Amino acid sequence: MLIRRPSDVRPSEITPEQVYRDRRRWILQAGLAASAMGLSGWTDRRAFAQTTGVKLPAARNGAYVVMDKPTSQKDVTTYNNFYEFGTDKGDPSSRSGRFRTSPWSVSVEGEVLKPQTLSIDDLRKLAPLEERIYRLRCVEGWSMVIPWIGYSLSALIRRVEPTGNAKFVEFVSAMQPDTMPGLRVPVIDWPYVEGLRMDEAMHPLTLLAFGVYGETLPNQNGAPVRVVVPWKYGFKSGKSLVKIRFVEKQPMTSWVRAAPHEYGFYANVNPEVPHPRWSQETERRIGEDGLFSPKRKTLKFNGYGEQVASLYSGMDLARYY
Ligand code: MTE
């Protein structure tokens, strides 16, 4: 995979503006075509329910609670990125009502001694559920503070007994063409694929999440199960997972494939490394965005440096962005 320091890359190579404009125009046209095809009719009354109403009891784990004020449940459940349902922030909540999350199973496979397919109920019961309040920082420059419910992904990883060849973990999201109108628009190569290095996946902060705000995950937030990696940009946290695969080589992830100069495999939150189109120095906290509210300074590793910086000691984080 071609990864170079931004300083090594000639400005003309960083997504020429015309290409970017063409791509934007194309996405826009595809969107218009989609609505002309009647896809807006995918909106379902149930989709407007912001929450599932299904309680998911969990004890709060104080070791993983940030002090920032949580973002409102309304913002967490209506301002989303879930391109399988559309590219507007409101699309996931308004168009995901027909998405089927039951029955659901997750296949855990690849370089493991005990590959298995777990039903969502078995997966949820695998370890005690905890409530954790994490910051989420999107590469687009906004952030939220979200009370998730889940357990450390490491509990599942230990259960399947990775072999010595397991160096990376790949996360594959669901594709349900009849309920996901966004799949008709090739924003990325579907399905949505993300990945982590094995030590990142084993880090206790990496959460396998089943709920938010005291209830099971609403479809727009990645029902029925997703991953949450709080020190990385939000796109690393794949939603509605159907497959978790252990592999020897660094997986090709969706955003790296789509725009390698813009998105790296590591994607650690880093105010010192700008995205070609967005400085990453500051962020807008959703819910605080009054006309005069100051932007917040973005924290390296999204504020989780004490816990995770050692994973990257000796690595040039501008090169491995
Ligand atoms: N997972 C899938 N399958 N599809 C997506 O479009 N978007 C990502 C990530 N996971 C995305 C995804 C991005 S860019 C962000 S910022 C977070 O989900 C947003 O999570 P939230 O909507 O629950 O806040």
C-alpha cells in the first residue's frame, strides 16, 4: 500500500481539486438519481423512532468515563454517519427503519484455533456489559461524547484463540441491499471494511458495543453490534458487524482503498497531522455549536494518549497516518 508523508506528496498529487469537485458532483448527482428512483420512499415511519426502547442493563465502569458532558441522546441518534443508508447526517435515522437486525449472527474466523459463528444473544452474553462514556472524534471535524454499552473486544478475541499468524483484525459490516438504500451509491466499495492491528484490537479501550444511552443500539448507530475505538477517527469504528476476521497481512480497508492520500490505516486522532481537506487542530462539539461557541482544541489520540501512546512508540505518526 502506498503511504507517504504528506510533505513527500506534491500538492498536485493530493486529490487535485478538480477531481475532488468532480467526485463531489458525482456523489451529488448519484444522490439526486437515487431520489429520482424513488429511494426517498425508503423512509419508514419506524425510522423516526430515535431509540429502540429496549433497555440494556449495564454497570458503569468508572475507569472509562470521560468528564465531558455527554452529547444529547437526540444528537447521538440523529446526527450520524452510516453511508449504507445515505450520506446526509439525517439519512441513517430516517432511512434505517426497515433494516433487519434479528436474527443476527457474527462469524469470527481466520487465523484462530476456534472459529465460530455466534448469535447476537450469545455474543452479548459473552462478558459482563459495562457502560463507558467515550469521546468520538470524526475526521470531518466534529465530536461527541457518547455513553456506550458493551465490553472489551479482547474478551471475544481470547475466546477464539488467535494463532501466531493473527497480526490484524478485519471488521466487515452488513450489506442488506433491500433495506440499505445507500448501497446503490458506490461511495466506497461495499461492504464497509475496517481493521485494527492485533494489539489495538486487544487494548481494553476497544469496545464491542451493543447499546447506547441505556438501550440496545438503534439501527442508525450500528445495531445490533459494532466496534468503538475511541482514540481513532470515527470511521475506524465499523457498524452492524457480520464478520470479524483474523489475518496475517494488514487488511485493505474501505476508506484507504477509496482515497489513500486522505485516509490511512491507523487514523489515530492527531491534531498535528492535517487531512488534505480538513485541519485536525480543532473540533466542533455537536450540541455546543451556537454562533459564538469556541471550537475545542483536538487532543492527540483524542485524549487517550496516556493509555495508548505506547502502542505507537518509535512510529512516525505522520507517515503512518
Ligand atoms: N460503519 C459503517 N458500516 N458505515 C459507515 O458509514 N461511518 C463511520 C463509523 N462507522 C460508518 C461506519 C464514521 S465516519 C463515523 S464518524 C462513525 O461510524 C459514526 O458513528 P455514530 O453515527 O454512531 O456516531
